[in-house]
Amino acid sequence: MDASYSLARNLVELGYDDLPAETVEIAKKDILDTLGVAIAGSSELGGKELMTLVGDWGGKEESTIIMFGMKAPAPFAALVNGTTAHSLDYDDVILSTGHVGVSIIPAAFSIAERKGKVKGKDLIAAVVLGIDVECRLGEASKPLALGPGWLYTPLYGVFGAAGVAGKLLELDEDQMVNAFGIAYSHAAGTRQPVVDGALSKRMAAGLASQAGVFSALAASKGITGARDCFEGKFGLFNVYHRGEYNRETLLADLGKYFPIVNLGFKLFPACSATETAIEATLALVDEHNIRPEDVEQIIVHAGEYSRNVCEPLEVKQNPRSTVDAQFSIPWVVATALIKGKVTIEDFTAEAIKNQTILDVARKVIPMVDAEVIGKDIFPAVVEIKMKDSNTVYSRRENVATGHPDKPLDWETLTGKFRDCARHGRKPLPDQNIEYIIQAINELENVDDVAEIIGLLG
């Protein structure tokens, strides 16, 4: 029997009381973090334009669009909120799929508002279990992580979004299988927008969130989908991965092991593959009091999985767009060297024209080195060569702060949330910010989660 049945049954049967305490706490962190980056992302390119399009479409006012002062049909709210949450590349990160909260959490809130009176405990359970589906698909196909060029956030995110929406809609097992099957018709997303520096990269998560909500709603109305959508003759793994996947990994310890425990959070608004290089640079600057004008050259050694932030060199040293800058080791290292920090302000359309940073970025040579990777996915070795001596300062970082091995605590994440709130397209009252932080911290006691998302309208 196709794995869709086991995954659907797990979604339907498990609830809040079946979750380990650790998963509950990580889910609350992810909900706060995702809402925060969506607030900040509302002022970025792509969000306003997409909002204008959704406004032109009109429709039933069901679900809040964050920071835009309006409601829209649930799928459209998920589309915009998923897009703005992913716009800064400041959202959660996990090895198996890239990002999960940006597809799943907007879908969860859009359905929760549409349905009404959804308790915090039910939202937590749905988020944990939606992430479970998405990450298991990624873990099972991990050997092909780079091969075919798929962008795994939307490819698997559509199933996670369908799962979280279906859970909140209280679909039965058969309906959940149909929701997965319908979602399979939407599964897509490649890395080409990253190569081209296109704004559609930001829409990937939103499109998955929208499609997941639609798929669950369609299944609730009796529309059927492919029954063997994962392992059938033309199922996901056979069509997208040439049959190369691990079924045992896909279903191992179902209901006992929850992949959300592997989730990480970001300190910098840039691709995860750049963050160890940022931290190494900041540490060297602080330790040796390095001045940009004294630097001859910077070599950054990175592993194979970091190739998309290293090449092509001409683009990485001279970003054409904010997306290019978010995916550029030369840009972020130069920013860290000059400013001693890397923040949201460093990735605006105006900021990427900063000639001082561009001049230093052209001194940064990223090198893909297979020997660097070791057991970690995004390690980096930064070597700073000084002009007036033979001195070379070097530092290696294996994992960035926020990785599960170096987790962020609640206090740090609330600080990030407050900073994101200051970067939204409109001012958010301080009392709203503090209420949201407290409500999510105590989410298991909230009777209606619409009260939270409503404050962000």
C-alpha cells in the first residue's frame, strides 16, 4: 500500500497529547519566527505586487493577509503570507527540505481563521504533523538532494501544507489521502529562480501553501486525488526521483519520531549556505580588529552544497537583485567585514548598490572544496589575507548559530521577532507585538488562534 495511507492515518489519529514536549516548544518557536519574518517580508519586493493582484481578484473575506489590512479567501491569504514569510530568506531551515514553516504555518492560520474557534493545542499538533509529512518526504529522497535541481521547499511543502490544512479541517483518512493526491498535481519548484535572481523564488513557499490549502478544501468537498501519489507507477518518487528513495526512512518510527526536532532558525537574512561564512568573518574581524582597507583578499572554502552561493562568481560579486545578494557569499562576507553585522537593511534594492561593499565583495573568492564538507552540510573556512604582511587570518565554522547543535533560545527569537516587527510595511503597536509573543509562548492555552493572526492584519 502506498505510503500516503500511513502518513494520512498518522495525521488523522495523532493529536496534541501524543506529542513530546520538545516538539511542542519547537513548534511554538517556528510559529513565532514565521510570523515575524512575514511581517518584515511584507515590505519587500514581490509582496505588495502579489497583494495587489489578490486584491484585484477579490472574493470572500476569510483569512488575514499579514500587514496589508485585508482578508481574502483562505488559499489567497496563504499565497501572500507564504511569499512574504520567505521573501527575506530569514525563515527556518532544515536539511531535509530547506524550509518548512513558510509553507505550513500560513496554511494553518488561513484554515484556522476560515474554520473559526481553532484552539492553540490543535494548531500546534497540526503544525508538527504537517512538518512531519514534508520532512519525511525529504529525508527519504536525501541521496538526490542536489541531482535533479528541484527546490524542495515547494516540492514537498505542498504536501505538508495539505496535511496541516487537512488536519485542521478534520479530514478522515480517506479524505487526507485524496488531499495528498490533489496536492501532487501542484508539486513543483526548481532552483532556476535562484540562478536568475528572480522574485519568483520568494513565491515558491506561497504557491505551495496556497496549493496545500486548496487541496485539503477540495478533498473535504469530495474531490478525489491520485491514490498512490508517492509510490505509484507515476507517483512522486518514481517520476521526480527515478525511483531512488528509501521507504524505510520515509515511514520509520511514524508517530514516535518527529523531524521538527531537526529544525534550525536563522540569525541572518540570507541563504543558510552563507551563514557559517558570515559568522567566521565576524569572529575574525572582532578577534583581530581587521579594517576593510587593510585587506588584500578573502578566500572562502565551502562544500559542494554551497555551490549556489559561490557561482557564477561575476554575479555573486556583483548582485543584480536582492535575491542575488541573499545567495552570495561575496556579498554577505563583504557586508560583515565592513559593517560588523548583517541585517535586513543590507538586502534592499538600494543597499546592493553600495559601492564600498561591492568593492570588497570583488576581493572575496569563494571556492567549492569537496574536502571542506566533512560531516556537516554548510561548513565554511574563511581566510583573510592582509595587504602589508604575509599574515593570513583563518577560521572555520561547521554550523551556524541557530542550528540544532547550537540552538537559539526563546529570548533570542523574541528579539528577532521584535526587530522584524520594526521592518514591516506599517508600524505594529508595541502592545500587539508583546501580546503575540506571550500568546504564542502559551499557545497551548489559547482558545482561538484567530485572535493572534488578527492582530497582524
